[in-house]
Amino acid sequence: MLQAPQIQQRLIREAKTSGSLNHPNIVTIYEINEWNNRLFICMEYVEGKTLSQICRAREIPLQEALDIAVQIASAVNAAHKKGILHRDIKSSNIMLTADGLVKVLDFGLAKFVDATVLTKHGDIMGTPAYMAPEIMQGVEQDQRSDIFAIGVVLYEILSGRLPFTGGNLSALMYAMLHDQPLGLREIGKPVPDELEALIMRALAKKPEKRYQQVEQMLQDLESIQHGQPILAPGETKTIDVVSEEAPRESLELPTVPSPGPVDLDKLSQRLRSARRPHGENPYLNRVMIRDPEDFYGRKSEVQRIYARIAAASRPQSISVVGERRIGKSSLLHYLYHPQNRRKYLANPETHVFAFIDFQEEPISSLQEFFGAIYNALRQEYLGAFNIPVKPDYQGFRSLVRSFDAHGIRMIVLFDEFELVTSNPRYDPEFFAFFRSMANKYNIAYVVTTAKELQSLCHSKEIATSPFFNIFSNLNLSAFKSEEARELICEPSAAAGHPLEPYVDDILNLAGLFPFYLQIACSVFFELAKNGAPRDAAMLREAKRQFLEEAGVHFKNTWEKFAPAEQAVIKNIITGKKLREADSYLVNKLLKESYVVEKNGRFAVFSPAFSDFLREERGGNSFWKKLRFGQ
């Protein structure tokens, strides 16, 4: 622990160090002074969040990550040019304001390159997960140690995880000294090859293998950011784009870099071991699943969709229909993942995918619509794809023709497609155009929607458009029982607190719906982790915690039912005999998995859901008439 003189010396050093730096990406020190015999630093107030907080809250898009990276490197380069090392670069020491300005904080560990070290020989200063290997080996650090830390931060903001992990400090240090980090593309982060190479160079074990100056790294980052002159490595091919605007235009189509043969079982094992610390709850995700190793179930649906994409004549379009939180977006992202394309498609190199999420990317014009597809294609080609056609009907037709002429299938994934069908900006001509493209060329659409598309159109003319005839529907509902058991047992066992003894208890709360299963598993995992014995008190507490989170979603589920469906569910809960006229509603609820058949009798998907309705709705006069519990 630092003694008072050391603390005072460090504080003065921090003030002098930071105060000597004048850079927009470095927090400004205004003065150092004394009050009541205590030293203090007066510094710039920065309103924003740390990169660590942002990485935990959301995924950072590639262009934003590049902008952040350039600003970090620019700040550190300015410090290095004054002979100052930071020595504790980490995501929690970097802030991002609301307008995207990066501020590097905490030069408390900084030292001048030619200054005397203020720690005793062998002392380690800094944060272990961001330390260069030579620091752990007791070798004095230089500019290249800061470069290593920048590499860790860039890896973290692009992947949401650290490149080196361990259950304890010894395991972490061993990993940093001996293990190679998983490649970003290997874990499903489609970044340009040049950017991945830059990060891996920064993370080299030996300092001489890294960038020798931050300025070199900054120049490469700026080149990647501006796309000049970035070309994907390997073979490129030129195709002709037939355009109505010009007789012939040349379009460079670089080959999407292939990581080569992949041992999927080995990769899966590496990902599972590196994904999160042992003992961490694996059931906390409540948003779209992006990591394929966190994706469970839906095997038959995945195979069916890929089979239609790879159909012999030409790719076929498919509409994935399902209620909110059933996993539609996660399924679409799983289909999009390059690792899965290699696994399920015999010829993945002949398929180009574009993924557009209409919730993340609101589109208000036809030009923006085509622009979103073009941007997605550029991402597919890692930024090395210049598209010399306009974002309009003619330009897109020319582009699709060019792909088609060279045997390349274009697969466009549209998430939340009802935001298009219900938008008056998209007229009959729009839908007629995309139907004709799918009929003439090797292009297909995979869309997700809450209900059948034709029921979500903004006009009758759109609803009766032949566009919808090109789709086959795939209805997404609850898991199969074996899929639910896989989700319950596998992640918990890998995390060290198996939930297999609680399978029936979890199903009793959640039924087979994946979102409710995540909540129930999360509750039981924490209770098991804390050593709670499986007894009546533990089960009551599990139900209480489950309903605390799931209750609002149960309420939404209930309110989405039509009155006639609610009446059927009430009759099932109270054991009343169902009318023959209700058979079609029962079949619908069975198909959607909200009602199940057990031992020749109908039941609601979750006893906890029944109890929730009894408790929440028991005071309602309509429910009182049903005489619950009698």
C-alpha cells in the first residue's frame, strides 16, 4: 500500500504529467493545490461513460470503434511525443462523451521515459488484464507496452470481451504470457483483415514484434478508417456491371477472406472456455444473441432455411414468423454468421449475405433502403468493395445482375420487416420490383416478422401484392423439450453449477419458451451458486424471483391474446369444459405452444403463468365469476 509521501509524490507527478499535455483527447489538468494540509488536483469535468461501461451495455459498431481507436491512439501518441508513458491504459480509464469525443484519463501511473522509476524493482504497476507480457516478467516497459494495452482495448471494444482471461491472477498471467487470443473473425466479429492484423500485431508477446511507435499504429488506423488504400488480401476479380446510366462500369469484387478449414468442435471448446470466467452466470442475456456459442435450439429451423438458400435452381425466400422475444433476431444473426455458413452451405463462397436490422437502422427513404444494403455488402467484403452504382432501382438491378452473372447468390436478411410493409413510403412499385428481382436472378430474402406479412401491410393493395407469394412461412414458437433441456444443462455445467437437478422446476416456471427459460435458469443458477438446498423454501424463492422479472412479460403475453383466446385460457385454467366451437382456438394456442396437452388434458404452458393470472387478475369481476380455486 502506498505511504503518504508516495501518495503525495504520485499526485504531484500526475498533475505535472497531465498538465504538460494539451490535447483534445486527454483530460485537462487545471491546477494542483493544497487545502487543509491535503493536496488536490483540479481537472476538467468530463460528462459521459467509460468504454468499459459502454462495452457492457451495447455492441460498438465497426466505424464507431475505429473512430474511438483513432482518438485513443492520437492521445497516446501526443503523450509519447513528450516522452510520457501512460502505463495504465484500459477501457475504464477512457471516457466517451455524448458527442463521441474520447478522453483518456488517469495519468497517475504515467512516467517520463527517461525518468527514474519510482517503484522498487519488480513491482507491477497497472491493471493485469491490460499489461504487456514483459511487465509481468519484470522487464522495464517502454512505448511498446502502451501499444500492447491499446491493442487490448481495441480487441475489447470490437468483441465485447478481453483477449486474455483467467479464473485467477495466476491463470490470467499464464494466458498473457503463453496463449494466443482468439481471432476476431473466429469469434464472429467480421472486421477487416487489416484491422485484425493491426490488433494482433499490437498484442504480440515480444515487444519487437509490435508497432515500435504509436504514430505508426495511428497512421494504419486512419488508413483503415478511411478505406484507403484497403484491399482484402488474396485474389480479386473484376466483373462488369451493366448499368442503364453508363454503357459499362468496372466493379472490383474482392474475394471474401476465408479463414480456411475450421474444426468446429475444437473452436466451440475454445470459445466456451474463453467466453466468460468460470462461475459467471451464463443466462443474463436478454437481447439478441450474437455469439453463435450462446445460441441453443432451432436446429431444424436452421437446416430448413439453409436448405432453401442453397436450393438447386435458385435461392428461395422465407419469412420467419413469431411473437416478440421468441428468438427471431437471434436466429437471423445465427444464419448470418460466417462460421455457420461454412458449416451448413456446401459452397459458402458463392453466397453473399447482407443483414439489415430495421429497428437498429430506421430507414425513411428508398435511397436509404438501398444504401443500407450497399453498406451491408461493404461490411461483407470487409470494406474493400467499391459499389459504383446509385442507391436506386436501376443501380440495385445492375448490382444483382453482376453477382448473378458470376454465379454468386445474394441473400438479404431483413429483421423486423413489418416496419417496411406497414410503412406508407413503400408503394406497390417497391414490392413489385423486389418480387421481379427474386424471380429473375439469384437473390432471396429471409425476413422476420411478428405476424404473417400480409396482415401487417399499410394498404389492401400492398397486402394483395404477388410479392408475398415468393415466401414460404416458418413459424417460430417454443423450444422442443430436448432443446429446452440442452439450454438448461449445457451452459450451467460449463459454468460450474449444473442445473440438471432443477430441470423440472425450471420447466414448471418457464414452459418451453426460450426467453422465460433464460430468466428461470438465471434465477436457479444464482441460487445453486450460493449453495441453496433444493427444498420448499428454495423453490418458493425461485418462483418469487422469476415472477419479479417475468411478471411484466407474462402480462404482455396475456394482453396480446384476443378476448376469445383469453376466455379459452381461463376455461382451461379453471377446468371448465371447452366448447366444440372453441376447437379452432385451442388448436391455434397449441400450435403457438401457449397451451399444451398432458395425459389427454389441456393445460397452460406454465403453471407459474396460471398462478400469475390468478393473483394478478383475481380481483377483476370477470375473473371472480369464474370462481377460481373452487
